[in-house]
Amino acid sequence: MIPVLAGLDIGGTKCAVVLGVEDEKGIKVVAKQSFPTPGTPDSALLTMMDELEKLLQEQNEMELKAIGISCGGPLDSKKGLILSPPNLPNWDRIDVVSLLKERFQVPVSLQNDANACALAEWKWGAGKGTNNMIFLTFGTGMGAGFILDGRLYTGTNDFAGEVGHIRLEDDGPIGFGKAGSFEGFCSGGGIARLAQMKAKEWLNQGRVTSVCSNQDEIAAITAKTVGEAAQAGDLFANEIYRIVGQKLGRGLALLVDMLNPERIIIGSIYLRQEALLKPIVMEELRKEALSYSLDVCTVVPSGLGESVGDLAALSVAKYGLEING
């Protein structure tokens, strides 16, 4: 029998069940099933367990070794509870571990999505071989997962890594409920809000941009339209990315000075816009970070690329097996 890991990814709009098999090169997804998130926690858990059962039956020469669950926080990884994430209404103190343990009789582990992605990059991606690394989501929000001294660091009550809440400026786009925060400047929503704030001033000066042609179009600006315009050389969009890059560099400098990592891995928007952001980020880092710490740290995009989400829950399963035996 071939040993297989299972991963469950619980999201606000969709869920996924993944099976993965490891070899000397890393891990390979051998089966996956996605579906819209059911309306209640009970129906969601039942659907996920049924889908996992089906996938295992289809892969009949495989033996399930562990299950990992990735979900947005807040949560309690030790008790296996999901604690009212903003994107999952009615998921209040939902035990997602016990039912799976009872049905499948294997170890089951739970982590928030940023920690899960950090584990995936550490095990199979750009963080492989490191002892101290940071993963930053830089997507819908700005969250972090920390690998410190060769172990996932989750904090006293699973709230370590909420770097998006750090205030970088007294004012600015709102992210994580705070104006001028790291997430306010460095997230998909933050980039859109920053561009909307700056576009009015830009247009009032009589300047043009492909991002929007008049005041009525400002509300429709998205991070995607800004990114595409920046790649095409639009001056306004590049000015937005200059600001984002500076704030990202400033945020990274705080992490470099505090945690002295050997690698910082950044996903999503940085992965797609590295050519635009890296020179600005590194210039700001050289200004702001301690040189002794920066000299031993590299900043790289996600090594797993757009597949990091599929592998995140699988890495939680693997990590659970390693630390619990």
C-alpha cells in the first residue's frame, strides 16, 4: 500500500479535498475535489468527509496516514476548533478534528491558512532546508507564517503572524480595520483602495491613466487592473506600486530586525509582480533593516507558485505526523 496524505481546505466560498503522495522530489497531488462551501458547518464537514471517502476508494492501493486542515483564523489548533472566522459565518467553536479522527482513525491536525502555506513552502518549496523562515500571504490580506528554529511558531493562542495589523503610517488605506496598516498598503484590497484614494488627485491634476478615465470609474479600480496597467508602463499604476513596494520593504525590515530569518517568502501578488516590486523593496530594506541581519536573509517569491494552496493542507498533515509521532 502506498502511504497518502489528505488535505482539507475550508474557505468562505469553496472547499477542497486533496490527496498527496510524497517522493524524493517533493509531493504530488494525486486526486482533488472542490465544491462550494455548504451553508452550515455540519453539512460542510459531512460533505468533506464523504468526498474524502470517495477519493480514497478511487485510489484503492493507497493507505491514509494523516489528515491536515487549512482554514482562515481565528482558530485553536490545539483543541481543533474553528473560532468564528469573518468569512465563515456560524462557524463558532466548531470542532473540525474530532469527527475526522473518529471516522478515518488517523491523526488530524488544524492550522490557519498562512501557517499552512508556510509549512508547505518549508517542506516542499522555497523554504526547504531553512531553519528560520517567514511566509507572507500578500493576497486578499497580509498574514504571515513563522518557522523559527526548525518549528512552526503559532504563539500563545494561535495569533502569531498577524503582521497585517502593524501600523506603518498614521494614515493610509484601511486594512485589518486600521488605516495605514501593513495590510492596508500590501494586500489586494489595500492596493485597490490606495489607487482609488490617489486617482482622484491624479485626475484633478489633468493627468491620464489607463486605470480609470474619469471620476466615475474610480470605484471600479481593482488590484488586478492596477497590476496590469503597471506592467504595461502606466505612470499612475507604477506610482501606486512604488508606494506599495516601499511599504512592503518597511514591513519586511521590521520582520528582519525582530526575527533574523534566513529567508522571507512572499506569495500571490509579489509572485506575479516581482519584477516591479523587488527593486523598490530591496532599496527600502537596505535603508531600514540592520545590515547584519539583512546580509543573511534572502527575499523570494513562493516556490510553489499558484499551487501553494493545494499543498498547504497536505503540509499540515505531514507536520502533524512529525511532531505527534
